[in-house]
Amino acid sequence: SSPLIENRGQLIVFEGLDKSGKSTQSQKLKEALLKDGQFVDLWSFPDRNTKLGDVIDSYLNKRLELDDRSIHLLFSANRWEKVSKLIKLLESGTTVITDRYAFSGVAYSAAKGLPLEWCKQPDVGLPKPDCVIFLQLSPEAGAKRNGFGEERYEKTQFQNKVLEQFMQIKDESWKIINADQNMEDLHQEIYKHIKSLKKEELKRLWEKD
Ligand code: 2DT
Ligand code: MG
């Protein structure tokens, strides 16, 4: 492959239901790749530290009510406001790991009953992840983990619907991993998979090629 492809950073996305271990595992992967000498940035979506992110945070904490389509578009806009920085980082050789991305955007809104195809449209053209690590945990197991139940969406019945939607949108770039295992074993499985990825040209999400 060309030097440009060889030297670019990878975009690695963690997806999964609430409390599936995304934050812990994305942090552990970052540390492992840093140890290998790579440049790595760890992001999360929604990014609650922007003006749009502040509105999203109010919505998630139930201080604000918004129409389902309106909040869907805000989540997407919260990704688009960071895209130029994301592309710059990838092109300059930094691997970017994100805790959630457009797949959460689609799965959570479609679980409310919005049409799946409508939900995908605002995120068409975002950088396509080199890999999506999907941490699979039953909603019932997630509910037993600490901190579940405080924010909007953290209800077992709704989580089951979100899981169904995630399974509708997965593709060949997804690696589905059983998250109901010891933290260290889970990390090793993820790390091995990431190390096995081949470097390819950066593609765009949900565009016909
Ligand atoms: P965290 O608990 O991971 O901060 O997520 N969500 C997230 C959406 O509905 N749409 C999106 O585009 C994204 C990125 C998932 C907070 C909640 O926000 C949901 C859980
Ligand atoms: Mg949460």
C-alpha cells in the first residue's frame, strides 16, 4: 500500500449497550497502543464539552425535553463539528479511539421507532471506522453493573430494542466480542484483533462505493 495509507492513524470505535465496558476497554486499548509507541487519542461521543454537547447533556439528564428527530440531529451535528480535527489527526498518523459513534446514533433513535434509513442519513460521509468493537452484554447483565438507571435510555426494556437495532446495522468491519468476561481477558482479545487489522484507505460511512 502507499506510504499515505501505511502512515495514517486508524479509527477504532467501541460500541455497545450502556455499562458494557466501553470506557474501561477503550482506555486499556489506548494505554496498550501507546506502550507500543503509537500516537493515540481517546474520544467519546457525545462530546459533552461543546455547546451542542451541553444541550445533549441536558437532554440525557432529563433537564430538557426535545423532539426525537431534533435530538437525533444534534447528536449527529456533535460528530460533524469534530470531523475536521478527526481527519487531521488520522492523516497525521494518530490513531483515534472513540467510545461510541454514529452506530449509537442510529441504534438509539431507531429503537424509539424512527425509520432506520432516516436515522442513517445525517451521518452519511463521516469517516468510516477501520474497526468497530462491539461489546456484547445482555441488557440484564448490564443492569446489574454499577451506575445503571440514572440517565435517559438506561432501562432494560429499551436496551433490548437498542440491541436489536445494533444487530441491524452491523457490517464486515464489526468485531462482536462477549463482554461478560474478565476485564483483562477481554482486553487481550480486543488488542489481538486490533493488531491483526490491515491498513487500508480511509473510507466514508454509508456511502455507496
Ligand atoms: P454515554 O453514556 O456513552 O455518554 O452515552 N447516544 C449516543 C445517542 O442516543 N445518540 C448518539 O449519537 C450517541 C453518540 C447513548 C449517552 C447516551 O447517549 C446515547 C447513551
Ligand atoms: Mg451512559
